[in-house]
Amino acid sequence: MVQGLPGTTFYNGPFDVISKVIKAEGLRGIYRGFGLTALTQSPASALWWDYCAFLILRSLGYGDEAEKKPSHMEMVTVQATAGMVAGACSSVITTPIDTIKTRLQVMDNFGVGRPSVLKTTKTLLKEDGWWGFYRGFGPRFLNMSLYGTTMIVTYELIKRLSVKQY
């Protein structure tokens, strides 16, 4: 919940938030936006590095029938680039869903009833137009790109180290 705005509730730590949300909305309030989070993460995971890395390796001349194999440094560079590209593409696709989810989570009901995805989407469209769905895109783009790069390079490093041990 956004604090400091007129009419908002103030919280004293995470347990206070949990108790006040449960009191106001029941246990269901704790999971507000969970379905949209899952929907956001699915395309992000589906785009990950395998396909991007495959395309990059192919463009460098490493294909299925290629005799030469990429060096370790080339592989790390390809994986890092693939993670960045996959994260960037993912942010383009998932930012509208994430914007709706965030609005849904921080929206105050003001006694109007439980907010819904449809109501939240219509309100966002009415207030900000289509560009409103990409509010916060820059930081999300950077976040997803850096996350993709870090996660993929770390995963590949751990995978290579564990294969060498056996």
C-alpha cells in the first residue's frame, strides 16, 4: 500500500500490514494480484535464454553441424547477451500486466467494493490512455535485463561447475 497519500493507512512493519489487510479484506486480500503475478512471470520464463542463445550462437557461426565450438568466454558472453535480450523482450510484453497488478494491489477501495482486474484496467485506460500501461517501463526494462543477465550467467556457471565435479 502506498503510504503518505491523503486517506491512506499507515503501517508499522510487515506484521501490521498483514493484520490490517486481513482485517479489512480477509485472507484473500493477502493474495491480491497473485494471479496477475503468475501471468506476468509465465511469458518471462517462456522467453528465457535458450532461444535467444541459440539465435546468437547461430549468428556467430556455431550451428548444429558446426565443427568448431565456442570458447568458454564466448559462451559466457553469449549467455549474458541472451539473458539481457530475453529480459528486455519480456519487459516489453509483461509491463502492461505488471502495471495493472501493481495498481490492483495498491488501490484503496474507499468503500466501493473489491477492485477487479477489469475495473482497474478500465480506470487506467480512462485516466492515462494506452501509454498508462507502460508507466514505469524504464526501470522495469532495466531490472528485467539485468536480472536476466545475472540469473543466466550464474545458472550456467553453476551448471558447468557441477558437471566438472562428476
